[in-house]
Amino acid sequence: MAVNLKRSSGEDSDGGKTSRRRMLGWLTGAGLAGSAGLSAVSNFVFIKPRATYGQPQRFSVGKPEDFPSGTRAILAARGICIVREGTKLAAISITCTHLGCTVGAADTGFACPCHGSRFDQDGNVTGGPAPRPLPWFQITLAPNGEIEVDKDIEIVPGSYLSL
Amino acid sequence: MRFALAIGTFLILVVHGIVFYNQFGHPWERNQNTYFDQAKVLAKTDAEKAALAARKPRIEQIVVSNFGETRVDRCTTCHIATDDPRFSSHAEPVKTHPYSPTLGDFQKDGKWERRHKFSEFGCTVCHDGQGRGLDAEYSHGKDEYWPDPLLGFVTQDNWRKDHAPKLKGKEYMQANCAQCHTDTAFPGTALVTRGRQIFFASNCYGCHRIEGLSDGTIGPDLSDVGRKWKLDYLWGRITDPKSILATSIMPKFNLKEEDVKALVAFLKSRKGRNFAETEIQRFKVKLTGGAELVQATIKPVKINPPEMVKQGEKLVLDRACTACHKLGDRDGGIAPDLSFEGSLRDSEWVYAHFKNPKSTMSDSIMPAFRFTDDEFKAMTAYLMTLRGQATPASGEAIYKNLCLRCHGEKGDGHGPIAEHLDPYPRDLTKAGFMNSKSEARLVNSVRNGVNGTSMPAWGKAVTEEQAKAVLGYIQTTFTKEPRRELKAKAIPETNPVAMSPESVTRGEALFVNRCAGCHGRKGDGKGPNSLDIQPKPRNLRNSFFVNSVDDKRLFESIQYGVQGTAMPPWIDYGLTNNDVGDLVNFIRSINPKTKGGQHAAAIQ
Amino acid sequence: MSPATPPKASFLTALTDLPKNVWKSIFRNPLPSNDLERSSTSFTNFFLHIHPVKVHKNSLRPAYTLGLGLISFFLFVILIVTGILLMFYYVPSTTQAYDRMLDLRGSVAFGTLLRNMHRWGAHGMVAVVFMHLCRVFFTGSYKKPREFNWVVGVILFLLTLFMSFTGYLLPWDQLAFWAITVGTAIAGYAPVIGKDIQFLLMGGTSVGQEALLRFYVLHVAVLPAVLTLAIAIHFWRIRKDGGLSRAEDADPVVSLEAAPADKASVLEPKKLYGFQGLVRGPLPKVGQIPDNTVFSWPNLFLAELFTFVVTLSAILVLSLLFNAPLEEPVNALHPPNPAKAPWYFLGLQEMVSYSAFWGGIGVPGIFVLLLLGTPYMDRSTKGVGKWFSRDRLLANTIFITFVVANIIFVIIGTFFRGANWAFVTPW
């Protein structure tokens, strides 16, 4: 067997065979690349949990009558504040939009103990480093008469649930 | 090669595609979309509609940590309308969970309110099933490996086909209600309460232990039977014990179907510990044995002396005595026939046997049941009235009526109940044994019984002539050898060695040396060789037996052996009468001369 | 280069050539089209440089190797990848492990498939590694100079079994719990140190939380590391021991007329590796010796890719069709009846049912010692490179006896054992 240093080896006289080889090569490559792509995407889908182990994002907080008008009830475990004004209800997040600390109630609204962000009663930023107002979560009256909050769905601040 | 490679990669791509595709379009997503669509139609306000429009299918879950380990119930992912009263007439899975006063639900301002809110209780606490699953097959527990399929709704494929339909019905869920509602008078758990009554009324407690309720030791401990076994197994184990475990000695109780159902529900509710108990309560039950629980379940019968016999009869018939014993045409097939009890035993014996069966028969397997003394007396009085029918005249008829149950159709001792008797009934086909005993002794055994064994004294029912007739029948039918002249044996009338501690010590040394192989070091008949010997070596600690035979008979058995058994003639192996005297003294020394024998103390 | 700014044109060229240059910087070579580039591709690529530039035709014969070693390796790779992914959801806790299995089956996307792949991959690896061991034995490939590599191979086989054994506990179901209870008890029968090993494995007196954590650490950290190292040694030794074994007549006889007379004592043509080989060898003219080698690119690499594709598709298809079993949650009071180990341990379990020491330690121990000692006891050089060579009749017969006995035990254990380990007929 002699060392072959020519750029293309013996088969090039048979052009059909080469083109068939090339096509098969492409097919193989495409198959492998496609599978690899799908696996990569699948793995990301796999790693992203569809159900988390904490409390569910959608939960019931009780009956409307549990929150008399003027209530500003902070449900720390749920991470929300239920606000009721007359017949209007809202669920405002108490997670600071700056770096995720839990804000506390203050005279004027909410105040964050970590970096001094301040929010008004509707969650709008009034001071400190917070970049955005506190989000409002979807709040609905469930068919069984209880108030349901869905932390997966943010709504426009100021849109209340009217009883 | 390259072609195959291309095909291979293509295959991988296809499989990847299938796998990828499978991750989308779950049934639960379709369910949720159906629900959203229909709810939108039912929605009254625009805000409601908008809220529904914003919702997308996702896994719903209720995380409950109030009941034992943390439960994650994802049932509402499919059963999404569970708490939406507008869907009460829809089809599953998008259907409202029914409201019912039985569940404690109540109406307020014309609207139903739930007593057990799903957000607080979850689903599997009542229903069982697999809360984490998202696939009907797995979540409903159809998978044979899931220990708790949806109670009363779902049966598994490997369950017995004839049981499966009986195991459906939501009343089985009472077993889970009873985890919190432990009050025996709670109306919602009627089936469990009924089952508990049957557990006591049918004397299940005599053999089985349930922590805080009973302490039987013959059968398996049922304290957490509900956690270990599924309905199918419980049903089978109650209705036909041998179908599940061939070696089971549990009798068939022939309970009515609704009683079996109640018993199954009750057993299913025994899960070791329930949610309502606290550690303190459990500890108290441990200290008191749970006596008050038992009293609350089954009320003792008040015995009224003039009706004593009648009440006794009712007790005997109602409380499952015939699950083991035979009485008239009821026959449990495990224990002796009671039809002649009045002619065989005296009331003292029967009463003592009731109080503690081992106090009259060392190796009886009958449990000591928890009746009151008055109840025992009434049952004794009833049994004393049972005299059976007049004994027939012919030997064959006598044998079939009286002897067959233990000694068997072929006279070989393998009668229908023989395996539950200890000592085992005598094999009457062994000519060696039958012909080495004098007729007088055999008649004596028949008419006066053999103490400490299940052979009762038939004397009141069988005359000497009848005894001879039945022995003659046995001789010709089973033994099949004519009686021979008995050889004269040189046997001392009384023990030549006086009872003394030295003699006992010598006897014990001899016993360990010569006898322990079969009779065991303790003399209890359970030596290492006993497994292969039939009939079994005599239990020499059976005081009723040992105390009823005289020294002469012990000498005869030891010196000349017992023909037809494994007992050899020790005279051939060099034992002198003095040696045997020491042995007899040793055997006597391990059997105290009290009336009741070794268990006598137990009933005092 | 001068510090002057490069002309605009060359910057454009740099831009247009960017893909080519990036490719070149990574792969150094264009797709090879001549022998020099073929060689260069093999030894300049990190993943390919473990391969020789040229490979003997005999090593490429599917009927000789059956590709078993390579399949084992690819299964190991698949197991590593799926195993790491599964670790994202697994918690080695007695209260959570089983629930996490249910979650993998229920709520995690691709969870079932990955678990199936991991399970069937593990079963496949045990089977293929064992078949690879048989192949090497039947072709006499453990003989000099490959003795040590055989020993490494036997260790790899044992590690594979141990890997599989430790993985068995992790789902924390009935099967797992009782298989491990029995398995650690068998370890307890080893002489002198048995009880200590059992205690170390279980981290307590019974299988519980400690055992689960220990088996987890062994399964995901200790054993994979040891296995990877042993595999690296195994592969490296293949190269250093002169490639795969082959029959003596696999190379053409070379005329030695050209060789100088003083070197005529070295008769066999040797394959050359690098400069050292060139210096030591009898024939300095590389490439001019008539031999039966071909270039690794593309022959070997295509074959390897093909093997990988076949292995992966087999595992994928199996995983699509069959779900990995998950039995009832652990009930420490009630063993399932019969409590069976995984199939590859059923032979062991069957033997253990006769005698715990001899079945669990004695016979397997002797078998392993015999395996390890084989190349040092069988010093004959005949019969290498041929399946079932007549020169190796005795060795092959002994080995087949062991293998068949084990297979029979496995079959008895799988199909003929019912409740209480009583003999039953499956029909």
C-alpha cells in the first residue's frame, strides 16, 4: 500500500459513487444534528420543572367576608398582601422588585428592609433602588365563593376585583 | 455501511421526534381547555371572562402536610371543576365533587359549603390513589404495584375477577373517614363500626392482635393490616383463607357478604396509627390494653339464670364457635364435634377449658376468648345439654359417628381435623400398636378417654359392648390382623427406685443421653428427630397425660417400646429397671401433681 | 508583522474567512482527502487521538469483535448522561426518593424516558460487558502481552456489577430495598472483614436512610470516577499492547531481504508507533511494509459512529416500548414473595439459596480469582485471535461450563422460582 498524498483519492473517477456518498454523508449529518438538537432542547425542557414543590401558585385565600373593607392583610407565607377597599379587592406582591427581599408594611405603603426601597399603598415606587412597582396578581372570585389568587398571572396595577 | 449509518441516524431522529411529540398534548391539557371554554360560556362578567382567558393549562396541585407525610395531590389537574358548583351535572373528569350532608357539607344562604375543604385536605386522604400521578392509569392506582388504588372505585387487573365487583362502592371510603373519626358511634363510619363488631362477635380477636383492641397470637398481627394489604387480599383472606395461603389454618367463617364487606372496611381502617391519635393516647392504650374500647364495641350479654341454656345456645351459635367446631350441621372442620359434649365432659372441665383451654389440655390451639364468667357459665350449661343421638349398635356405625372426625375414614389417624390436634390421633392401621395392647386397655382408652389429649371419655355414650364392637370393627377393617396372644412382660408393679433428688438427677442425665433426640431436652416431644417421626413423640410435659398413667405403664412403654411407633424397647439397649426407675422419677418431677398440671397456675 | 494597520481589504478577508478560520482553529484540518490529512485528523483531534492513525483490518471485522467493547463504552456514556440528568430530580432520602420516582413518571417532562434509558442502559451494560469478557476469553485475547489489560477488564466487569447494584437501591421501592438487604447480607458472609464491610455499606445495622445516602454517593460519585479511570487505563493499554489481538497469520509475511544482516534475528514485522517504533523496528521505511492496516479515518470512525448509532437507537426504542419497573414503596416488614434480585444477580441468589457463604462469597470469589489469574496460569501463546480455537479446547470448555452454569442458575432463578423460593414450573 502506497502512501497517497493526492488531494482526492481513487474514487473520483466514479462520480456517481462520490455523489451518493456525499448525499449519505449529508443525511447522516442531518440525522445526527437533528437528534442532537432535539436532545438538547429536550434536556432543557426536562430540567425546567412543570410542577414545583412549594405551595401552588394558584391558591384560595378565603371568603370575601374574611377581609372587611379597609383591610391590608399581609399573607407572608403566600408572599402577597390582600387589599380591600369597599367592594374592591386586590392582591399585591410583597416581594421587592429590586432584589427579592420581602417588604414590610409601612405607614405610607410598603418598605423594604434590605436596601430601603419604598412603595406607596398601590405598590408604586416612591424611593430607593427598586426599578419597578410591586406587581399585582390576578385575583378572582372562584365559583365556590372563595377568593383565588394566581401568582402566575400578573395584571395591570390598579385593576381591582369588584365584588 | 454508510447507508446503514444513514438509516440508523434517521431512526434516532424519528425516535427523538416521537419522544418530543409525546411531551405535548397531554389529556389533562385538553381537560383544562375544555373547562376554560365551558366556564367562559358560564361566566357572567367580562372580568371573569378575561381572567379565564389569561389562564393556561398547567399542573395544579394541593400540598397537604396535616395528615402524616406531606401529600402532593395533583388530582385537580384533570378534575379541575371539582370545586366549581356549576359543573355538577357534567361528566367526569370535569365535574363538581358532590356535596352531601354525610360529608358534613352544609347550606348557607342557599349555597353549599364544604366541611372538608379540598385546599386543606387534598384528595388522597379520603380517596387513596396516587396523588402525584398525572396519568389516569397511575393516579387512580390501577398499576398493580400501587398499594392504595382509589378506594371503592378502582380495582386492579390482577385482582380476582369474582371479588372485584364486590370491592367497588364508595362505602369502602369509610375506612379512611375512620382515620380521623375514631368515635365508634360516628354515623359516617357505620360500616367500619359494624366490621369492628364482627371482629369481636366472630371471635377474630381470639387469634389476631390489633394494637389497642386485641392480643391473640395464633394468627397474624392485624394492627396495620390496612396499610399492608389491598381490599382484594383482605376479601380473599376472609372468605377463603386457603386460596391465598395454602398452609393457613384460619377457618372459613361463612359470613354473609355484607358482613365480609364490613370486616374488610374495618380491617382497611387499621393502618397502625390514625390521624386522630396523639402519642399520649397511644401510650395510654398500651398501658390499659384498650379495655374500654372493647367494652364500647361489644356489650356482654346479661345472663338470666332461668334462660341460661337458651342464652348459652345463642352465644355458641352467634359467636362463631362453629367456625371451628362441629355442632349439628354446622361444621368449621378444625376442632372436635360438640354434639356429644354433655356425655363426654363435666361442666367443671368445660368451664375450665373455656377460661383457659390449655388448663385442661396442654397443647390445645383454642384461644382464650374474652367472654364474661356468666357467659362462659351459660355456654357451659348449654353444652352440658348436648348428648347427641343414641349411640348406634353396630361397630361400623359407631366408628362413623364418633371416631371418624379425628381418626379418619381409613382409620389412619388423618381425620378431617387431625392436623389441628396435638397429640395427633392414633393411627389404627398399625397392627404393631393395636396388637401389643390388651383389649382391656383399648376399651379403657375408649370409655375413659386419654387424659391430656383430644380423646374424650366416651363411657357415658358407649357401653362396654359397644366399645368392643367398635374395636372389633377397627380390628377387621383397619388393622386387618387378628389379635395375637400378648407375650408376658417382666414389668415391676411399682417404681423400684424411690423418688429422690439424686434419682431425678440420674434420670435427667439418662434422659438427655437417650431420649432427648426425639422427646427433646425439655421432654416436650420436640426433639430434633421429631420432625420425621409419625406419630410424634409424646410430650412428656403434658401433665394431664403423664399424671394419668401409672408407673407400670411408663415402665412397659420404656422397657418394651411402643410397637407401631418409633419408640424402641430400651431393654434391648441395656436399660435396667433401676435406670428406668430414675427416668420415671425424672419424668414425674417435671410434671407437678396439681390438678390442672403445668398450666394450672394460669387460671388461678 | 509590522505594527501598521492592516489594509481594509485584509480585514474584509478576515471577516469572510471567519467561519473557515474558526473551523481551522478548532479542528486544524479540513475534512481529510489524502492520507496525510487522514493521519493528521486522527492525532490532532482530542477525541480521536486515542485512536491509532492506522488500524488493522482484523480489528474492524465485526464478526471478530462483535463491537462489544465499544458498545459497553457507549452504554456507559449514555448512562453518565442520563444519570446526570436524573440527578436533577432525585433526592436520596427515604421519605422522598420514591415520591421523586413518581414525579419522574408523572410530572417531569421526559422523566419516564430518561429513567427507562438509564435502567435499560444499565441492564444492557451488564450483559454487554459480560459478553465482551466472554469474547476476549474465547478468542484467547488475554494472552501475553495483554495480561494486565485482561485484569483491568475483569475489574471493570466487577465495577459494572457493583455500579448496577448500588443503583438498584435508589428508587427505594420494594425490589430495591430487599435486593439490597440480601446483597449486603451476602457481603456480611465474607471471611474476617465481612461484618465490617456490611456495616460500612449500610452505615447502620439495617438498610435505611444511611444506606440510601451511602449507595447514592457510591453510585453517582465514587464508582463512576473509578470506572472512568479504569476505562481510560483499559483503552490506553489497548494501544500500548499493540492494538486488538489477532491471529499470527493476520499479517503478511514480509520479505526480509532488505533488512541488514545483523538485524535478521528480528523476524516478525512489527507495527510501528511513533519515532520510538521507527528507531527500534527492523524496517525503517514506514508505509512501505506490506501490512493489513487501513486508515482510521474514515474506516474506524465510521464503524464507531455506526456502533454508537445502533446502541443509542436500541436503547431509545427499548425505552419507548418498555417502562422501567417501579414496585411498591418500601415496606420494611414485608418482603415481596418471592423477593427476587435483578436478573443478573439471580444466579447468585439461586446459589445463595443453597449456601450463603459458598453461593455468595465462595463460588463467586473463586470464579473471580480464576478469571484474574487466567492469563498468568495459561501461558501458552497458541490460539490467539480465533474464536474457539482448537488449541484452547480445555480453557474454553472450563469457561463455557462456568458461563452455562451461571446462565442456567439465572434461568432457574428467573423462571422456576415462585413464592418462598420454591421450585415452580412456569407453564
